[in-house]
Amino acid sequence: MAELTEIDRAYIHKKFMSEESNLRENMALSKIDIRAAINETDTWIEDNQASFNQALPITARTNLTARQKVLLFMYVANRRWEVI
């Protein structure tokens, strides 16, 4: 899967800023810092997707689609941190 487009990254930036603003949590980052974090997170995902795939049991690795693997990752990450 290719990295996100600039339009996608801008959408995430806007959505993240809006949601954080609604939570009224203090975040000591500028808009530029947040955008840089989004960009680097996207790059990290691109760079580490093979490692994640290799970490899965062989049956999951060979039978789940790429979309299903991402969904699995999101469910586990969300449950660990309860962010969504």
C-alpha cells in the first residue's frame, strides 16, 4: 500500500486537530509539529508493514487480506490505549 497522499494527510491533520480541540486536552505541539508527526507516522507504517506481516501467525499471514490485517492492528491498538 502506498503512503498517503498530501490530501489524505491534510484531512487527518484537520480531523486530529478538531478532535483534540473538542477534548480540551493541552497539547504542547504546534500545527506544524502535528503535521510532521502525521507524516512520519505514515512513513513508519509504510516502512514497517512487512515486519508486522511477518509477526503474524502463518495462517493469519496467508489468509487475511491486507485490509483485514490493518483492521486487526487497529482493533488491538485501540483496545490497548482505548483511543477510539
